[in-house]
Amino acid sequence: MVTSMAWEGLYRDARGRLAVSFALYSAITLVLFRSLLPHIADGLPHDAGDPALSAWALWWNARHVPFMQAWWDGMAFYPEHGSVAFSDHRVGLGLIASPILWLGGGPVLAHNVVFLLSFPLCAIAAHLLARDLTGSDVAGFIAGVTFGFNPYRMDHLPHLELLAAWWLPIVFLALHRYVRDGQARWLALFSVTLALQGLSGGYYFFFAAPLIAAWIMWFVRSLRQGAAIAVAWAAAVIPLLPALLGYRHFLGRLALHRDYQEIRSFSADITGLLSGSPLLAVWHSLPALHRQEGDIFVGVFAAALVAGGVLLPRSPRPASVALLRRVQLACLVLAVLFEAAALSSVAGGWSVRVAGAVIAVHDSARPASTAAALLALAGLTSAAVSDGWRRRSALAFYAVAAILMWLCALGPVPSFLGERALYRGPYGYLMSLPGFYDAFRVPARFAMMLAFALAAGAALAFARVTRGSRAPVRRGFGALMAAGVLLDGWITALPVAAPPPSWAWPAETARSAAVLELPIGGDLDEIAAVWRTTGHGRPVINGYSGYDPPHHRLLRRALARHDSSVLKGIAEFGPILIALDPEDPDFRSWRAALVDAGATAATADGRRVFLALPRTEPAAPPVGIALPVVSGSANRGHFVLQDVTDGNRATRWVTQEFQRGDEEVVLQLDGPHRITGVVLSMAIFAAEEYPRRLRVETSLDGRVWNIAIDTPTSALAFGAVLRDALNARLTFRLPEVDAGYVRLRQMDADRTAYWSITDVEILGR
């Protein structure tokens, strides 16, 4: 009875300390972001870009059943389907946001509540893990402020989905508990929290994978336990399958993926550890070190604490480590030699013949990579790491994991000041796994995994450094370290931006009408157009996301060139309500072009002029069969007839220069035929490489030519890309005429695009 009462008292005491800790984390959050509090329902943190998009996503998720067709379609990029798949869906954040919206709160309020809660939630989750590992609430508090308020988080204040990492520490808490006592409930907690992390921020579900794998290799020594964790890990994927399959379907049908060079450009530089947010109050980095998404400064105090804990001498090592010391020394010597070879390449490289073999160094990446690998091997075979491995030391694991996560943040090819430093980094090997090759464009976001490992490591290092110290000394040192960590991530002031403005929309226009806001401006303008759907409830042709669908790229290019003919392509998907900015310098020309396309005036609210563009039916396709083409030629680019007649999207003809207005392709049929039409297929290249204006000419003898049609093509290309982005067949109906030759002439100039054809068909009978 006494034991039971004592346990209940301890439990209540521990729960009370956690409540106090959460209250303290919340107080720090309110002080840090005090400028947002007066505007919690009408202001967005940092800017009105990504926060507005996140607020819209929370609003959308609260109004629809996730992963159903209507939910996937979203309201942006009309008339394309699946626009939600072009960004992170943020469904898991609905656990907090949706009740607020259902109870009448607005999207801004819902966003800001999730934003503010993300800091104490991340902090208390890391606190729980650290307290479980160390038994100390002081160590837990150090972990909490490290993970909850680190400088990397301050660099991503606009990105709500990147702030939502509070499930991650619980994932590892469950793993530690399971290995400790073997109870199945911890496996269930691991699986559920990992799935919730995937639903809250997709990046962290995948970026946690190498960390979890490393954890299993370090801590799990039982095949049975390893198999059980693997099953639980697989079970965590099941709730994510609707999302994963939806992304695969909608992105695949548009051939949207992350380009390798794009992935490299969004990798952190080695100097990124010295580059933090401009908002930081204490630390300031050189402008030359800043790189988009590449500022991965995670603080000084936590890193110093981890280093101190790792380097603190232990009891004398046993003689059995002597062999490892010799291996370590050999690795260090070889690393110095290879690094010297790498540095020698700066002078232009060299080569030498030894016993008939040629040893050459002409670039620094390969020898530097070898030197880095040898240094890593030296570190892994060091007495500290080998001792940590033998004891399954949590401190050694999280210290090594922090380094590994930093290396992953450097992307497939680590660089130093923009120059290639290593031949390949760990992320380059991760790209052989499903999802990593072309689904994620920002390896630098591994920095959050680094911050997590650093938080756990800092708590463990504090426990080791203060072991045997008196309680007042331990608390005092802990308070100093926590204050230092907070100073690392403290910001001067949080900018607060008003949400994008709204206006009154014409009531007489059909509710089925989609909206196009002109002019299509920069990213903030596109986000604002999407945001305004929360007010008018109509789909918009505008849009902004991590992916830019091909029809939208085409539309932006055409409108930027003032090619008003594209409006006729939009009209096929009408009715369209178009909002014009009367302050725009091109307002009059756009209004005239819209009237010419059949638009009529609608009610204006003073800040915008509205026109209603009715739906038009697409032209009837030509009737006929594909006629045999026996030869062809082009005056620009290397032309091979088989490349444009084999039905293969991977082969094509393309000009070697941007469109000048004088390109032509001549095709000869197997004899005179009645020509009815021409079909140009341009596959995934159509959005950029369609002919800006096409003149089709016919001839019986190849000498005397007659013009069949001469027309701008952006409207046809717009519809073709929307109907089938993978093939994009532009179909031209011709006046029926007898001919044995067809000449395709590109008659306009665009100094930003080539002209290409993957396949061409001459229709007739």
C-alpha cells in the first residue's frame, strides 16, 4: 500500500513537472512572438506568402474528407485536377486546426494557433525523450529548448509544415522504451506517431528513415526485436498510402518530378552551418554565405555541450582497443595524404607513372571524398565510438547521428562556397531509394534531423558532464546552458503581415465560373489569388506550389509575351470570371483582348474590373487517317524522319536555337493525297517548346506552296497540355486540298524557347 501511494505521488509529481515545463515553453513562445498576439486572427507571421498558403490548406482540409477526389482537386490551377498534390497536404495539422475552423474561427486564426503551438509541442516532446533517457528534467529542459527554439526553426517561420516536427521525438521515445522493456504498446506508439509525423510533414517521415535505420543498427541486438520494429515501421506506412498513391498518380500523369540539378541547388553548403536567419538577434552571418534553403545554423551552445560530453575522459580503455588505435592512426595518415593530393589539384593537377601504372589527380572531389571517408572510418574506429558501440551509448549514437544528418543535408554532391568539395555525399546514396531520387528537392531540410539529434545529444551530454555534481550546481549549469541555447535561436522581432486583400465579387456571374486574376504576377500574387478562394469559393486558374503544372507554365509564358490568343484556349474550360487590375499598365490592352475573345463586363467593386468569359466549344477535329511520310527535312537542328514518326516520346526533333520566326520543317508524302489536318505531338516539352505561330503550307510538287492556315498556337497548346500532358497533341484542321508535300513554318519569335516535335502526323485520305 505504501509502495503504491509512493508511486502515485511520484507519478503526480512527474506529471506536474511536465505541466510546468509546458507552461514555461508556452511562455517563452508568447514572449518570442509577442508581436503576433494582437493580430492572432488577422495577421500572418513573417509574410503573406507561404503562411497564407498554409492557412488556405488548413481551411481546405477542414471542409473536405482528405484523399477523396474532391479534396485532391483543390481550388488552384483550374482546370487541372489534383492540385493539392503539388504541395505538402498538411492533413495531420487538422487535429489542431480543424476544430478551430469548425467552431467558426478563420483560417488565419487556425494557422496562428498551430504556428504558436508548434514551439511548445516540439519542446515538450524533446523534453519527454530526454527525461526518459537521463531521468533528469533539467536535461529534458535543455533538449526542449534546443529542439523547440533552435535557429534553424527561426529560418523557417513561414513554413508551417516544417515547424510541425513534434511527433519525431515521441517516435524515438517509443523505440527506446520498446528496446528497454519489450512491450508491444511502445511499438504501437512508434507506428502511430511516425504516421502522424508523415501526415503533418511529409519531408520528416522520409528524412527520419536513415536516422531510424541507424538507430536500429546501433541499439537493437535481437533479431526478434528488429523484425518487430520493421513490421511496426511498415504499419506506419498504411495510413499514408492514400496520400502516397495520390501523389504518385497526379504527379505521374503530368511527369512532374524533381530535377537532379534542382536537388543540388537546394542542398546546404558546408558553410551553411555558419549561416542563419537574418532575424537572429545574437548571431549574424555574412551575406555571401546565405543560400536559399541552405541556412542550417543550429546554434553553438548545444553543439558545444555535445562535444564536451563526448570528449570528457572516461575510465582507462582496455588493451583490446590497441588494434583499433592502429587502424585509426593509419586512416588519419592516409586521410592527410589524400587531402594533400586534393589540394594539389588547385595547381592544375598532376600524374605520375609507378611500376607501369599511372596515378593522376586532376580534380579535388575524388581524393577529398576518400580523405573524408578515411576520417569517418577513423572516427568510427576511435576508442570513444567503439566503447559507445559496445555499451550502446545513447550519447555516442546521437552525436554520430548529428554528423550523419548534417552530411545528408549537404545533398548528393557536398560543396564548399559553391564549389564541389566531395565526389558524393550520403544523400547521393539515399537517392537510390524510392522517393529520394526525384520526390524531394530540399536535402537541406535534413537540418531538422540534425537539430533533433543535437537536442537529444545535448541532454545526454549534460547528464554525463554533471554526473556526481550537487543539485544546485546541476540546476545552475543547466539554467546557463538553456539560456545560451535560447540566445542562439532568439530573434529580434517577428514581422507580421496582413493577409492578402479581398474584394466584392459579382453576384450575377454563375457560381460555376472559375476565376482568373490578371495580370499573373509573382509568387505572392499567385498565392493571394488562391487565398481569396476562401472568400469567393470558386476555383482559380492562378496557383502557386512546389510544382508548376505544365498548363500553368504555358499560360504564364504566353501572358508574359502578351499573347492574348491563349485566352481562347482558356474559354474552352469556361465560364471564366476574370478580374483585371485597373492600375496595371496593360489594363486597356487586356480588356480589349478579352472583349475580342467574347467577354462581357460584370459588376466592378472599384479595386478590380471584372469580365465574364463564356464557355466556347473546341473546334471539331479533322477527319482522316495518318498518311505515309517518306522523307523530311528541317532548316534548323538535326532532323531524322524516324525520330518524328516512330510514336516514341523519347525521340524528337528540336531546334538548336531559340525560336526566331524562320524555322521550317518540310515533309513529303508517298504521293498526292487529300490533306485534312496536321497533328504535332510534343510530349512533356509542349509547355515550353510549342511553335508560337504556325503556318502550314501545302504543295503538289514541292516548289509552289499555298498557305493552308496561319495561326497563333498558344490556345491549342493550352488545351492539348491539359488533355494529355504526356503526349500534348496539337491538332490543326486544314481546308481540304490535294497535296504531296506539307511545310510547317514557325512564324514568331521567342528568345526563351526552342521548337520541338516528338511526332508529326499528316491526316487525310
